[in-house]
Amino acid sequence: MAKQYSHLSAEERAVLQLERNRGTSLQEIGRRLGRSASTLSREVRRHGDGIYSAHDAAGSYRARRSRCVRRRKLVEEGELFQFVHDHLVFERWSPQQIAATLRAMQPDDASQRVSHETIYAAIYVYPRGGLKKALVEALRQGKPSRGRRRTTAAGRSWVPEQLRIVHRPEDIEQRLVPGHWEGDLIKGAFNRSCVGTLVERKTRFVVLCRMDGCTAEAALEGFTRQMRKLPAFLRESLTYDRGSELTCYEALMQRLNIDVWFADPHAPWQRGSNENTNGLLRQFLPKGVDLSQASQEYLNHVAKLMNGRPRKTLGWATPAQVMEREIIDFKSRVALDS
């Protein structure tokens, strides 16, 4: 394996200066330093034919190195930084969504786009202060370091065997048609308030439901109220965890004419879209706050923001766009059938 090259150190430059002043040959100096004579020859020529100065040579070396450093794209005064900052902080887009949009806007100009990793790196290298705090809080999880949080699901014995997710039709699993939802609650301070979350599996369309408490009756009323606003063809099934708030599932099935399926204990990946969405929603509905103060109007606004974000899994289309296409396709099929 070849020895890795290293630049001359300050001590080596000092030895080179002293020995050159004494008239020592470059071959001899090279043997003493363990350096090639050609390396020393280039060093001497680089700084003119006069007297070699270790101090001047070191200064010139540092200047050359500084010019070789890759320039940062995201500097606070630049337009690119402002675009990233505004979409991250004000629009609450993720770094991936911002990077994908920049690629679409500037396909032929690499200087006007950045990767999502560059955005993350720019956030974390900032010194402590108000700007860094705002950028970190705008991230999905609001954490100062990247990483995934572990989640668990509690098992419940009241779930009927025939409604376990293992019996759910395969076309739901494959996300072939719209109308199949994943649901959950996100809790507020001391688990005394909550908001119902619904995510359509194919389009990732989000619906939020205000709850008047965390009981099964409150969940029944909240989910019923919001899901009744959906077209009937978009109310095919609901996959839920084993939380006791859905013990009124039979009444929900009757009211909405919908199938209900229950995920297995300790298997949050079986409702992955909903778990991911709950994490994103914590930007707007943070832990430790009283969620009973969130009006349905505010929740509709949050859902609109979520549905207006481009999603990688949708080819960078938004859930609202994909849902609109599904509704148009359904209406066209009905018109043809009639």
C-alpha cells in the first residue's frame, strides 16, 4: 500500500531554510528529512529563486489551502439560504421536499440547488442562537440531532380475531385503490386531551378530527363527524391500533358503513403512514400542550398544510393533488357506467 502523501510541516520548512543557507544539497536535505529531492525542489522553486524563507513559504501555503476550500452554498446572506429558510420555517417543508423542489426549479444550474444532507449539515453547524433554534424547531421531530425514535403499541385482548390485520384484504396492503385509512390519536398534556388523525393509504391525504376528550365515545363522535364529510367511495376501511378509544368500533362501522381492522401489538409499521404523519404533526401540535384548545378550523388549516406538501413517495406530488386525481377518475368512471 502506497504511503499517503503529506505536505511539508513548519519544522521541515525550517530545516530546509537552514540547510539551504549552509549550501547543503537538496538530495542530502531530502535524505535527512525522509523526503524526495523533487518535493524539496518544487517547494524552493514555488517561492522564487532568491533566499528561501520558511515563514513566507508557510504563509503562502496557508493562502493556497484557503482558496481550495469548497465554498458553502448556504450562506446567511444568500438568496438560496433565504429560500431554504422560508420554506423550512414558514412553510414547514422538510429538507428533502426543499431539495427536490430546487432540483425541479434549477435542473441545469447546480449552483442554485442543494441536497437535503447539505441543508441538515447547515442547520447543525450553526452556533447556538435564535436562528439555529428556529431552524431546528422547524424540523419534523424538532431534535438537535438526527435519529429515529422508538415507538411501541400496546396490546389489547378485546380485539376480535376476525378483525385482526392478518385477515385484511391484500388490495388494501398493496395500496391499489383509495378509500382505506389508517387512524390514531395524538395526545396532549398529561394525556387529558387528544386529536384524531386519519391518513389515506394510497394518497397520504390527511384528515384531522377534534375530540371532546379521550374516551371511546369522544373518538366515535370525532371520527364520525369528519369522515362523514368524505365521499362514500373514500370510506372503505380503517386500520387502527389496539387503543381502548376504539372499543366503539361496531358503532363506527355501522354509522359510516366502513370496515375496521386492528394492527398487531407492538407493530407500528403496520400503520406506517399514520405513525409517520403523527410525527410530522408534532410541529403543529407539540407534546405537553392542551389539545382541547385546538379548534376544528385550526386542525383543518394544519391538514391543508400537510396535504399541500410534496411527498417523495408520491413522486413529489402533493397528497391534495393525488386525491383530486382519484376523485376525478372516480367521477369519470361513474359517468361512463351511467
